[in-house]
Amino acid sequence: MKTRLVVGVLIASLITCSLSSSQEKASTPNLAGSWSGNWISEGSGHKGPMKAVFRSVGSDSYEVAFSGRFFKVIPFRYKVTLMVTGKEGDKLILTGSQKLLGFGTFEYNALADDGSFIANYSTKKDNGRFELYRNR
């Protein structure tokens, strides 16, 4: 009788561990896909539309292709790799940097979940924010 009870408790514990493990994985946002929104320079006040395509490149990083417009007519496009460096509640913390010819090195810090990506960027000459939302 004791053996059955011990086996039952072990099975129940394994099921509970398995369920909480799969719930943790399910709660980790997957950012892959298309996003759109705006960027704004806090230094100059310039702003414009922005799009991004996120592609997972491993368990803890994303390659992101950003595109948008500067001065309403000048297009830009570049890629950056953002690393998942932590978690804050249900949001991922992402960081990265990218040297852009003529503009210096951009440093990024972002919080993202399944529906929003809010990133702060900084360079020697500027700082600002990207606010992007998943395209549905």
C-alpha cells in the first residue's frame, strides 16, 4: 500500500513539474514576425514611421531588420542582432548594438512581449525610442 502511495505521489510530482515547465515555455514571448510603429529622436525631435521583421536566430537572440523614413522622405534600412538578456514579468529584456556608417554606434535596450516592442537607443550624438507593435 505504501509503495502505491509513493508511486502516486511521484507521478503527481512529475506531472506538476512537467506542466509548470511547459507553462514557463509558453509564457516566453516569441517575437518572430512583422512589426510596425514609429521612431522618435529625443535629441532632435525628428520622428517617423518604422517597420521591423524579427527572425529568431537561436534560443536567446533575434536578427531584426528595421526600415523607415527620415525627414519623411529619406528611406533607411539596417539589421541588428538583439540578445535576450533577461525577463521582467512577461516581457523579454533585449540588448544590442550596431555601427551605422555616418551615424556611429547605436546601443539598444528594449522590453518586448507578444504585442509590443519598446526600445531606447543611444549614440554619442543622439538618443531616442522605437515603439513597435505586432502586425496582426
